[in-house]
Amino acid sequence: MARLGLEVADVLRRFEGEYRRHNGGLSPDQARVAVALTACRTAALGGHVEVCDACGKRQISYNACRDRHCPRCQAAATAAWLERERGYLLPVSYSHVVFTLPHTLAPLALQNPRVCYGLLFQAASQTLLEIAADSRHLGARLGFVAILHTWGQTLLHHPHLHCLVPAGGLSLDERRWIACRRGFFLPVRVLGALFRAKYLALLEKSFQAGTLRFHGRLAALAEPAAFTRLLKQVRRQKWVVYAKAPLGGPETVLKYLARYTHRIAISNSRLLSLTDEAVTFRYKDYQHGHVQRQMRLAPWEFLRRFLLHALPQGFVHIRRYGLLANCQREKQLARCRMLLGAEPAAALAPEPHPCEVTSENVDKARAETAEPPRCPACGQGRLRTLERLPPLRGRGRWSRAPPTPRGA
């Protein structure tokens, strides 16, 4: 039987009111996340009664919220995404490139997440594609996946983009595969300078178009002169782009991707204790040798940091570019595999449109394909659905579901 430990949802249930008193309420996106996490695996979302076909034991299983910010729901989402991603990988080494938004612009991104995070994707992707296509560097067309993270290990706001890129690309005339030099991808100083120029140009264009909003301590930036001074200040700073040494082949890349794709600000496994005074959790101190440390925060401060990372509804935080762009991926990957002498990839089902992914059709697909879970009591029989439980109406506080049996 899996152990049911401390969860982020427990902190929300106990201290959401205290958080509201300290911070004046929740934004619509934060409120949506809070409702989803506190209702996850409770009677609020409905569920079903299961019975073992061997020993007759019955148990209630409540439905998951499937919110992308929920620590309990992301393991299954990661597994499904990685299985699909396997068909997009090429038999070459891969490089991991990280584009980080400067600390000076982080407050602006918090007030304008949809715009500023969107510009981060746009500037980083344009930078990689442009530098790689330059004959002075690689002279090839890249294809890569970019994943947005907005947090550091201590949950402070730290927006950055993880890009996983094949260490090479298709020549501009599409006649050969051009590999990067061994142990080297692209010059990070050149990437950083162009990334800075592109992001600031896009940010200035957004300001002129009136798509940025300023309130609170940033209200003065609504004046063109003040915003221009901010841009000059940030333009003088060094922008960090980090490129790790190329990784191994596709299987290594899949394991690596699992650490970044559907990751959230903090997993339940990092939570150590919860009292009326503090939440204690583990974090990795990268500045001092990657050592494990513990941090204690007041519950309302823990929630404040966690909810900083609630993304705007519908915002796509995993995107593909270049050879992996949806409109040309199948054709371009087939060309790359032919040039690399690799076996053709197995046919992949098209990715569903986000509007088509609902809890109902996900449940239906799982019911049709997944083997029923094994009974946690006798270990021999399989759990079969006996009765459906409808969701509860209205808001309230609900108990969590019982532990999920291993293998379920």
C-alpha cells in the first residue's frame, strides 16, 4: 500500500484563509489552482466504488483534478507525454540550453505573465534558430522542445526556459545532416547577446502596443520615460544563457526530459512537516555544491511562493520549434532519419487539441486500454467499477481519498 504523506493540498486546506489575510486575496488563476488542488481526489470531483473480483473488498476511488499545477496528477501526464515524445527523438546526442529572464524583469513578468512568458519563448526560439542557421556557427536548421519553468528550488520567482536540442541539424538545402563539434553546441555569449536584443525589442513593441499592464509598485513604468530607463538598465546587464555538454542518445534524453516536462514548483515528496507555525521542505542548494538543505517558511509565505507559479489559463508551457514544429514535423523528421541512416519512426497518433482533452474522454480512453488495478487487500483479484459517484455541488472542505494501490 502506498503511503499517503503530506501534500501541498493539505497546506492549502488549512491556511488558505491566512494567506488571503496576508496577501489580500487570490488572483483568478491562483483561485482556480487552489480550488483544483483542494478538491483533487475528494468527493467534490466524484469518483467510483470499486470491488475486488476475488475477495469482494470494496473501496472508494475519487477522481483527480488533472490540473497541471497539482503534484498528484503530473506523474501520469509526464508518462503519457514522454511515450509520445519517444517518436520525435533522433539517434543523435542532445544539448540542454537554458535561457533565463533577468531578475530586474521578473516583477514585470509576474504582473504580465501571458505576455512576458510568451516573449521569452519567442525570443529564445528565434535566437537558437538564427544562430544555428548562421554559417559561421552551424549553418543548419534545428528542431527543439522548449519548457517553461518559473521557479527556483526555494520557490522564489525565477522564470527560465529549458530547451532540449539535437546536437546538430538539417542543412539549409536539406541534403545532409550537420553535426555540432564534439562536446560543443553553440557559443553561449553570442546566444546571450542576441537573446537580450530580441527580448527587449519585443518587450518595447508590446509596451507601444499597450499590451503591458502596470500596477502597485510598478505603476510608474506606465510612463514612457520610466519604461525606457528600465530598458536601458536591463540592456547593460549580462543575460545568462547556459548550455550543458551534449547528452547521450534517445533513451538518456527521455530520462532527462522526465525531470523537466510536467514538473511543478514543488513535489509532495519534498515536504517534510506542517505545523501551525511553519512548512518545512527540502531543497537543493546549487550555489554550494548541490547539497540538500531544509527550509522553514510560515504557511502563508509558503503558499504565496507556490501560487506565484500559477500560469494563466490555457497558456502553453511546452512548445516545439523548427524541425519539430507541428506543421512540418513528420516530413522533416523523416528526412533527418533518412540522412542519419536510422529506422523510420513508428506512426504516431496526432496530438489532441487542448480543447478536446477533457476528463470524460481521458477516463474513457483509460477504461478502454488500461488493465484494472490489483486489489490491495488480497493482492490477487482485480478492482472492478461497481458504481459511479457524481461530483458534489457547491464548495466546501473534503477529506482526501484513500491511498492508491501500487501498480494502479
